[in-house]
Amino acid sequence: MKQNFLRFIIPCLVLLAFTGQALAEDVYVKNKPFKGTTLGTGMSTELSLEALAKALDMTVRENNGRWILGTHSLPGRDYEGEILVPLSALKNEGFVVMLSPELGTIDITAPKESAADKAETAEDRQAAASNWGANAGGSGTLVYFGAPW
């Protein structure tokens, strides 16, 4: 009886070990393989915050239980001495997250900062926000959505 059980359970455990690895997606940050810890699959994937910050060339700090990655506030949890952040939280904060089930990949890119985000004073932010349609020459851009051309 014990031998039959072992003959059954050992192949099942081996199959489970290989299947578990096959379910996980490859994670890329700025089109380069992510070298940090990843847990989960799909949008429930969690990533190592320190490795993510390094890959995105951003700073990390803690503020009242939240983690600030650049200028983005994220929840995090401790997992074996590492802080993990959920992929869904990154997407909610404006990071570009492309999930490709066909390829088994997840690609993450930092959001682009606008001139208003980079401005240091309130006046600079107001000026950047008011120039949304201006081109490099300083003249405005006419946008007519009903044009027949």
C-alpha cells in the first residue's frame, strides 16, 4: 500500500513543480529582464520594490506605511525581508503595465512626467498646464475634430 502511494505521489509532485514554474510570467522592466523577486501570476503578481526601483532608476522611501517610488505612493508588504508591491498598484499609479498571456510576459515602464510634474513652483506648474497645446515655436496648435480631410 505504501509503495503504491509513493509511486503515485512522487510523479504528481514532480509534475506540480514543473507546472508551477510554467505558470509564472517573465517580467521585463524597460524591456530588460527583471532581476528581482516575483510572486504570483497575471495582475496579482508582486515585485521586489528595491529591484524595481533600481531597474527604473527611481528612489524609494517609506512614508506612513506606504512606499514612495519616485513620486508614486504604493502599498507594500514584507516577504522574507523584502518589500513586495502589487502589479495592480503600479498600474493604478500610472505605470505602463503590458500583460501578454500569449507570450507569458509582463512588461513595465515608468509613466512619463509632464512639464507640470517636473515644475518646482506653483507658478511653473500653472504655466506648464496652460501651455498644453503650444508647440516648440510658442504658437498654439489648432485642433479641429470635425475636419473632413
